[in-house]
Amino acid sequence: MEEKYLELARSVPQEDRPVSKNKLSGLGNFFGLYGGEHIAATEFVIGATMVTWGVSTREIIVGLLIGNLLATLTYALLCAPIAVDTRKTLYSYLREVLGPYMQKIYNIVWGLASIAMASSMLNVSASALRVIFGITPQLEWYPTSFKFILLVLLLGVIVTIVAANGFEAVAKFSAICVPWMIAIFFAGAMISLPVLAAQTGYGEINSLKDFLNIADASIWTGAAVNGGERLSTIHVIGFAWMCNLAYHGGLNDMSLLRFAKRSSYGFVTGYGMYVGHFFAWISAGIMGATAANVLGQSLLVLDSGAVMSAIFGLTGLLAVVVAGWTTANPNIYRAALSFGTFFPKVSIKKVSYIVGILTTLIAMFPIVANIMVIVNIIVLVVPTIGAIVLAEHWILPKLGGTRYWSKYKGWKINYAGLIAWGISLIFVIIVSVTGLIHSYLLFLPNYLLAMGSYIFFALRMGAREDYTEQVEEDKKLAEAIDIINDEENPIKDNETQILPGLIKGIKLTSYLFLIVLVVLSVLTFSGNYSVESIKATSIWLTFLYFIFGGVPTIYKLRLEKNRNKLIENLERETE
């Protein structure tokens, strides 16, 4: 390899290089990440909100089954393959496809969107804890309690520290929380159903038919709340599919899936979709309808903390907090990667701290808790860039075009991409104003319009010209970067993965506490254990789970830290 290419490769910032093959991650981390992010605080909000849509029980079940399948396939067949093929974040890859100016515009938009999402989750978590600390409900757009501000600050410090420690830290944090969150959603539904049956005078629930009957009568009734628009199966499908479109169709989860050993890891997202966006949404709907009946208030005025406190007491409040953390963490990580492209000489860790501070300050304002507004804005503005990138990477070469053609032409802006993005935004504005297409269904024609527009203009602006020389230069640089990556990221042995028998035993013991929680919830459902008893018991089982589950993770992290220090010392001695 010529030295000039090696020198050029060394000058490329780490964040703009493909991930070294020595940093690829196993399936376990992805189960933790996608479980943690999609079994989260948003599920409490969205699941309860769906109760107000006026859909029937069968419409909600069928709609979520189909919509989440489409979301999983979009992750697995669109996002994961391009992430594994490039090994880059979208934020870095945009420089190749759309040029540095459009990259900066997009990264600002997405970075702010990620901060808004993380801020919303912190605010939801703090709102859940306000009951414990005697903080009044935050009903204004600005904070009205100094104690609420301090609470948000404390939560913000925790999630920022985790996010600043990178992919592994975020994944490990999520991996601990996910099994407990699944158990909590299951237990919450089991506790709620007999309470709801008693409140409504239905009687006992002894079969699936009984569940469907009480669900039709008291949860998903088919009647919109307060005279709102009644939605149907197609709207549920559209919402479930588009809810994470910015991450899968919009390709923002390239930042996570670039660490996957193979593109088939994309199917792991089905774990988050079906456990989080099916099971958890349905469980949250059951809990929301039950809390509304018990408290005698509309779900439109109840926040997640109020719902979970009524159903599950202190454990329920803790569930909202932990769920908020597991969503805020990867969003702070994504925002840091996005803004990191503006500061190539500043470490991502430092950028994460800055993003975390900004996120925490914004989270102090209760207005950011309106997650549905944030989701709709992200879905309608961001994902069309993913459509353009997919067209560039996969479709143009099949039509005789060349990837990165606008870069080879020396353009700072890919004008075909700018025009296509502009057309999609104008389309969204016109359709939104006229109401021709429901907002939950608008994303698909908008996405296809952006993709088709880009292909049309790219082929007419120079994508088919001859760039053989530039392509060869890029290949040599890519080979040089692979060499530099291997030098700077040596292969790790499996020393840190070998755990003593005692540590393994502690880890297995942690799951026993979750099994006990699930068994007690089933006994509560059958009337053999009281609701008050499980509320009291569940908090102790929760503490024991996190203590026993956290010890092995801390042990592994300390081993890894000590090993890295040893390698650094040996490298210094060698030099």
C-alpha cells in the first residue's frame, strides 16, 4: 500500500471511518439495544393513547401485527444491509452521497430531533417520580417547581454518563433493563384486567373470549374519545410501520447496525417491534383504561406516572423512569454522532456530554412530553433522506449510475438530492394542509416520491458519466483505512467474556426474581394473591433483580477497563 494513501487514511476522523471489523458486536447487544429502546417510556404514552383512537380490539391486534412486521422487514431488508455494507453512520455517509453542505443541514435537523426525543423521555421519567417527591403536576409549558428541575437534572446526569461511554455502555445498560421491563408490562396487564372487570361489573375473565369482550366494552371500544376521529386497521398499520421510520427507512439506525457482524442481525429488531410495539402497547392500553376507570378521569389528562402509580404503585413509577432512560440513552448517542461531524477533533464522548447537558435543560420544560407531536415531525421530515441514500447506494448502480457521483463532480451539494428532498417537503405540506391523506399514511407516498425524484434527477445530472479514475482512488483509500483500523483496533481476546462460576450464578439468580414476579402476577389475575400484596412485593423483587443483574455487568466492565489499561501500558513500553 502506497504511503500517501496510508497518510490520507490516518487523517480521516474515526467517526468518518467504517467501523473496524475488530469492533463488531454480537447478537446479545442488539437484543439489549432494540429491547431497551422499544420497550420504553414511549410505550406507556402510545399504548394508552391508542385507547382514545376509537379502534376495536380486533382492529388494534391485526393492525399491530401487520404494521410491526412491515417495520421489522424495513429494518432487516433496507437499513441493516446498507449499514453492514458501508460500516458507517448515516451522518458520516451523507458526506459521500449528498455532499458536506447537505450533510450539515441534515445532521442539524436529526441531531435536534434526537435531542427532542431524549428530552421527552427524561421529562416523562421525571413526571413519573414527581408523585414520590410531592411535586405538583407540571401543566404549563415551562417548569413551575424547582424540585422538578432538580429531578430532571439528576436523571439527565445518569443517562448522559451512560450515553457518553458509547455503544457498549448503552447496549449493556439496556440489556439489564429489558427483561425486567417485559416482566413489568406482563404483570401490569395481569393485575389490571381483574380490576377493570370488577370496576365495570363484567365478572371473571376465564377465556380469550372473555378478554375480547371486556376489551371491546371497556378498552378499545370502537368509539373515539370526546368526538375525535375514529381510526381503523389501516391507520394502526400505518402508525406501527411509520413510528420508527426515521430509524429504519430513514437509515438513522445505521449508527447501531454498523456494528452487526452480518445484515441478518436486522431481524433482531422484530424483538423490539413485537415485544415493545405489540405486547407493550397492548399492555399499556389495558393499564391505561383500568387507571382511567379507577381514578374516574379521562386518559387524555392522565400522564404515564399517574397511570402506572394507580396500577403498580412504586414499581410502576420506577418502570416509567427506567423506560425513559433506555430510550433517552441511544438518542443522546445518536445526537452526539450527528453533531460530532461538525467537530472532528472533539471526541464523541465530549460531544455526548454537551448533548446530554442540552437535552437535560430542554427536558425541564413539560411541553416536550408530547411525544406524538415529536414522532410525527420526525417521520414526515427526516426519512426521505434515507430514501435518497438507498437509491444512491443500491438502485443507481443497477441503472448504469455511479455511487458518490456528485462528490466526483466536485459538488458541495448534491443538487438532485436537494431537489428531491424539497419536492417531498412540499408534498407533505400540501397534503397536510388539504387533508388528502391521513398523517399516519402520508409517509409511504412521500418516501417513494423522494426516491423516484432523486433517481430521475440524478440520472439527468451526471450519475451516468464515467468516474472510473475517482472510483479507483476511493478503493485504494478504503483499503488503506482498513489497514489503519486494524493497526489502531487490535483483535480482542475473549478473556473478559469468561466469567467465574459465582458471577454466572449471580446472573442466573437475578432471573429467578423476575420469574417470581411473573408467577405472582398470574396468581393475582386468578384471585389467589391480592393487588396490594403484589405492589408491595414487586418493588423488593425489582431491587433484588437489579442488584444481582448489575453485579456481573460491573464485573465485566471492570475486567475490560483493566485489560485496556494493561494494553496501553504495554504499548507505551514498546514505543
